[in-house]
Amino acid sequence: MIDTKDVRGILTLVVTPFKKDLAPDQGRWIRHCRWLRTQNCGLAVFGTNSEANSLSFDERMTLLSALVEAGLEPEAMMPGTGSCSIPESTRLTSHAVGLGCAGVLMLPPFYYKGVSDEGLFRHFSEVILRVGDARLRIYLYHNPPVTQVPITLALMERLLKAYPRTVVGIKDSSGDWSNTEAMLKAFPGFGVFAGNETTLLATLRGGGVGCISATANINAAAIHDLYANWQAADADGRQEKLNDFRLAMQKFPMIPALKETIAHCAGDPEWSRARAPLIEFTAEERKGLLAELEKRGFEMPGLAALAEI
Amino acid sequence: MIDTKDVRGILTLVVTPFKKDLAPDQGRWIRHCRWLRTQNCGLAVFGTNSEANSLSFDERMTLLSALVEAGLEPEAMMPGTGSCSIPESTRLTSHAVGLGCAGVLMLPPFYYKGVSDEGLFRHFSEVILRVGDARLRIYLYHNPPVTQVPITLALMERLLKAYPRTVVGIKDSSGDWSNTEAMLKAFPGFGVFAGNETTLLATLRGGGVGCISATANINAAAIHDLYANWQAADADGRQEKLNDFRLAMQKFPMIPALKETIAHCAGDPEWSRARAPLIEFTAEERKGLLAELEKRGFEMPGLAALAEI
């Protein structure tokens, strides 16, 4: 499903569990990644929903190395490696490329607001030149609701022209379908991923390659089913069902909601924890979430068995 | 002027020069810090105007150590040490405290938007407890136009109550005088710094302790003169003159404008460079800036002599 030259399909923005002392819980994290692989999902570790920016760069590299050492295929991994600084983005990216990851998901530098496309172009250029590895495949991470620093079509055009074999795709988390549509039209053959599964079918119909989804942490199989059957007669019905579930989740803060759902389905309350500045659910939020899950007879097939390994 | 128990006065958000390969230019940086000390300014290195978040954490620690080794007094330093993650903020803060810095200027974690005061309180608490050093003095860095993550009065109240000997002040870069005024009224005795010199006089009259200014990189002496003479008859006139200059600078992107001014006054074009995503001035911007400086007969006294060291 995941191929270094042409990444397609469903990737999960893998959530990161923490121990009581807030250290990353490597064991639970690797188990969760294994489960996601059984659901045919690629591993977009260290995205926004992974609390990546709440981790140190060393913590991220240690985790990624451990994941590869645990036997998971780097060809299925697209770690987030963008940061505010050229040296740190370079360090994370070089490490990921060295491990053989299929690609990296790269945020723009997100501290300064209102920066020019010229400045962003130079930032990405510096990182690409410093990594200096022909194996590098960059998927731009357009997430203006969080970063407040957009990756414009004009910037994409420059990057694609300058680095056609390196800058090969984008995750569009703008939440604005007209933007995804414009990307699909402007750059045929470019690897456009929907930012979540609610636009998966439209993205595939427009020539895109899949989606990179937070909800796939818990609803992986159903999302992958739509990807695998997007040309089937019941595709629109499948999309509607995915949307219903996504909208139910969006009633809650997404990251703790995902963790709480895993905690519930795995019978493992350790999963509930977040690292500040994010916080775990209140008892009331948990009650509301469980009601939504129960209403839909929701489960995470195979998770409980895997959790016992 | 700067005292570990009670930091007061004018601190400069020191700009960071870069070499052609974009490495921090340690020599020029230390010379500039020396000049600022001759102008009675404290050194708020690694603030927003220092391009701090475009530096790696190692670059920041290397620079700070070099500054102390070069003989500048850590008692005059308030490095920025806030980051998106608890471990990195802890690492930078411990390093600064270990060097004997007067205080640290601490951004909130700024990746996630819309986070709760509870989450921010936990973030700051974790850093304080992990640093675990009675010498630590934190100045909160409230800069919502850039971070988009405000430090509310309610959060300040909680932090002050929990860590009264550690959380001792704030830089208010909100650009909203009513917010500075509210802080001054709510927390008498707390070290409130104006976010720039345009509200220096009002801040001092309201019981605040000074300002932490970007423009002080170039206009240090005049800003310090107002601080030293704020109760003099001509204080309002001095404030007006400072405002006129600040407003002239604000016609341009601030960071490259400061660097371009230093380049001009020191006769040293190396200073013009910024690190992406920021960019240096165009020829037209430079022309416009120099016209503003010339109109005011602007100079940076003693800089040229020091630049020859």
C-alpha cells in the first residue's frame, strides 16, 4: 500500500501515549502502530495530532528509531519533521531519511506570522540542500488553522519546479475543499492527501492519492475500506458513514478524544493522558464520548488482543 | 541596573547576526551585546526579534555560554527559554539558570491554539519543577500577535500564587495598553515590563519596572534616558520623541529593519542578513529606511569604534 516512489492510501496521524511522568510510552506507542498496520494504515507519526511539537527533537528521533528496530517497515512511515528552525528540521529529516522512511510530512516554520513565500521557499530549500539525499521525499503539511502559516499554491509551484523529485505531495488540512480542489487541478500527478477522511472520496475522484487522518487512529479499517472501494457503487454511502463518525468525534477536543477512545476500547486507562499544554478528558467529556461510541456500536477490532502482547 | 532579585530598567531583545552560511555570527553578536551594555541596556537575548525560534536549541545554548565566557555579566541577561515542549524549555532554562542569568523570558508553548489555562499552567509548572532551582526567575512572555496563545490574567494569578518566588514578572507585547494597565493594577509589586518603549512612561507611572524593547537594539541610549528621567519635567516630550522613532521603524518589517540600521551605522553590510523564513531588505526598503534615519540625524553612538575591536 505504501511505496517509497508513490505513497498512496490511508495514513494515520498516530497519537502518542505518555507515562505518568509524561515520558513517551514507547511500548504502548509501538503496539498501537502495529495495530494500525494490521488495519492497512501507513504511519504519519509526529503530526499535529501526535502532540509532536510537545515532544523534544531527541524524543522524536528515539521513538522513530525504536519503531524501526521493533520491525515495523520504514516504507510505511511518514514522520513529521518540520519545525521552526532550519537546523532542527534538517536534523529530524536526515534521521528519517537515514532510516528509510517513505517520506516526511513537513510543516513550514510556524513561529513568525505573515512571512513571505520567498522566506518559506528559502527555508524549505535550505533543509532540502542540507539533507542532500536523493531518497528524500517531502510531503508539505498545510495546516493553517494551527500553524497560521499557509503553504500557498504559488509557493507549491516554486518548490515543485525547483525540487520536482523531492517535493512530491501535500497534506491539505486547511478544512477548505476549494483549496484541495485547486491543488488537484493545478498540479496533476502531485501527491495530494486529504487532511482528513471527510474529503477522501472527493480527493480520490479529483486525482488525489488518499488521506492522512487523525480519526484513523480509531476508525482505520472503515476509512481504508472506502479507499479500497472508492469506485464501488456504495462509495458515497461509505463516505457518509465516515463523516457521521468524524463529526461525532469533532464535538470533542480531538487529541484527548482519540486517546480516550483507545483507552476505552483497549481497556487501558493509561492511554488517556496528554502532555501539557493539552489535557485529558473530564469525567463529563468521557461520558459524552462513550455515549457517541455506544450509539454507533463502535469498536476497534483486534485491538484488545494486540494490547496483551 | 539589573539585579537578580529585582530586574528593572531597559532590556534589549538582541538581534542575531548570521554568517553567509546562516550560522549565528558569534563575534558580531557579542560585539553588539557589548555595545548594548555601554548603553545601559540589559540583554534579553533570544526573544522574538532575535529570531530565536529560527535557531536550534543547541545554537542558543552555545551562544549564551559564549556570551558569559566573553565576560559579559549574566546578571544583565534574560534569555528567552520558552518553547513548544516541556523538555526543551526545561533544558534551555536550566542552562540559563546554571550560567547565573538574572531571569528567563518564557514564551508559552505556542503550537496548539485555543489551549486551556489549565494546560498552560501545567506546562509552566512542569518546567519549574523540572528545573528545580531556587535561583530561577521567570518573566512570562505575553506576545499574542505572534504566538496566538495568550497569557491571561487568570493564568498569571494561578502561577503567582503557586510560585511566588519564581514567577516574578512579565513582558506584555500584546500591544494593548488596557491589558498592561490591568496587570499593573491586579498584581502590584509584580515585575511588569512594557513590550516596547511606546508605553514605557505609562508603565513606569503605573508601577511597572521598565521595558523590553526591540528598537533598543539601535535607540538604546534615548530609551534608557527616559527610564532614568521618567519623573523629570520633560518626560512626556522624551516619550513622544521615542514614539516618533518607533513609528518610523514600524513602517518596515522590524527585524530586518533593525539589522539594516546596524549595518548602516556600523558600516558593516554583513549585518543585513536574516535567517529564513525572514528575509533581508530589498534595495527599495533600504532606501526608505535610510531616509527615515537621515531625516532624524540618527546615529548609534560609539558603535563604529566598538565594531573595530
